Amino acid sequence: AEHHLNPGVAGTSPAVVLALTAAATSTIRLGAGAVQLGHRTALATVEEFGLLDALHPGRFDLGLGRSGGSGAPKAAAPRVPAREPALVGGGAPVVDGLTPGGLRIPPRFSYEHLLRHPRFALHQRLLQLPGAQSQPYDEQIADILALLAGTYATADGVEAHVVPGEGADLQVWILGSSAGISAEVAGAHGLRFAANYHVSPATVLEAVDAYRAAFRASVELDRPHVSVSADVVVAEDEATARELAAGYGPWVRSIRSGDGAIPFPTPAEARDHTWTDADRALVVDRTDTQFVGSPRQVADQLETLRDATGADELIITTITHDHEDRIHSYELLAEEWERR
């Protein structure tokens, strides 16, 4: 994913990281999760990923997000209201923060303090040219799709053809966190949609509802296709897994305080962190919805997430201080999931 000015996240340039990864591998599928269009142009995005596809054909997903800009459409599409009370498939309400199957849906987190943080203004200053204004998100997505398809033309008939880029074998995804423009655009264009449970667990249900409500069949898809993310740490037993996951709270606090993501703490460093009530309020929705435990415990929770959201696939993200622990977590989960 594209993130900037974070000392602990190497995510400034997804296309560069993907090129390096593709050159060192041969078969795994790679993708952006996501390129943030608020400070980019449609042309630059298609050129970058068209070049990647030319070098490593058919291996890339182009995941598109909208952070960094206004994202407002010229003509607002009908909005699907947030669930009040929250509902899951079949009309069952979320009661006391839990779906009938037991998935935790915490209270909505407010990002207002981050928008007022000086670092947000610094992002805007450094990521956009002076006087530049972000293109409305729905227009930008339409332009990207047209440039990829080779159908782009201005109102007075001037065509644009991107080489490399036009005809690139890219699977386009829209990433979104709520029942807003991202979900609507993904549905309207018949694209695949990825919803963030691990970043915004409070709004995942309304996000997938909005996408499905807006969905129109396309050449790409004849039915909605939803992927849902979860933050996961697996070890042989719950106590070990929780030790490995101890740094998650301080790490999330560093992001949500506005200071930027710190290098992921060791368990010992995490234990040394002094928590205030304000700190806990910043992270509780994330720590309460992280899936941590033995392979069986975590797989059970993932099945609950799948069933509550109707997900076609799950995105698993695992962060630990030691890379070997991260790999082992994936191995344990894969073995358990394969048995089911």
C-alpha cells in the first residue's frame, strides 16, 4: 500500500516495490493495495502498471484507493445509508457490537483529529504540486479504465493511447472502508471490491452492502466479488501468539496519533509502553478485532468474518517484529485452513 512519511513502513512507491518483487519471483500474483489516487493522475498510474505488465505479463492486480484528495464525484451517486441499527445478511441486527455469528463490530472511529494534525497538511504540501486539485474519484476511475481499454477520448474527440498500458492484463480492484464513493464506483463499473475490516472494522458491513447495492454486471464480472481483510497472528498456542502480537497496539497508536508508523516494536518494547486512557481509545477498535491465537482459534474467527460479510475471499495481513514469526504464522494458518 502507498503510505508516506512513515519511518516504519516501506510503502512510498508501490510500483517500484512491485517491480523489485516481480523480478525476484516467478509465479506469485502481486498487486497494489492500494495506489492512492488523490495525489496521482490516471495517466501516470496506467503508465506505471502498464510497464510492470509489459515486463512481467499477467501477474498484477491494480488496487486503487482514494486517500489524499477530495474524492467527491461531480454528481453524487445514490448513497446506501449506514446500518442503524447495523444489519447483516438476512436482516439480523448487530447487538452489543456482535453479529449473530459473533463477529465484533466496534463503534466507529473518528479521524477528525488526524485531519487537523500538522502532518496531514504536510502530506498535502509535499504530495501535490502548488495549486493542483485532485480529480473527482469517479472520473479518475473512469479515465483509468478507458486508458486501459483504449477507449479514452476528450469531449472534442481527441484520443489518448498509452504505451505500455493500453490492453495491459491487469485485474483492477477498488479498495474502500465505508459505504461511500469507493464502494459505489466499484459496483457501478462491475469491478472487484476489497473492504477493510482490519483498518475500519466498524464500517465493513456497510461497505460491502453499498458495493453490492451499486453493482452492475460488466465484462469483468457478472456478480459482485468481495474480498475482506483481517489482521492475524497465529502461533502454536494463544499465549505465544499474543506475545508476538504485543507490538500491534503501540504501532497502531503511532499511526492514529498522527506521528506516523514507527518500526514494529519487539514484544519487550511493547511491554515497556506506558498506556494512557487516550492511547487506549486510539487503538481499542483495532486491537479488539485483531485475530490472535492458535491455528484453530484464528481459523474459527476468519470463518465468522467470511460468513458475516459474505466474502468471496479473505486478505490476511500479519505483522510481527521478526519476519520468521510472520512466515510461521502464515504456514500454521494455511495448514489449518486446508484441513477445513
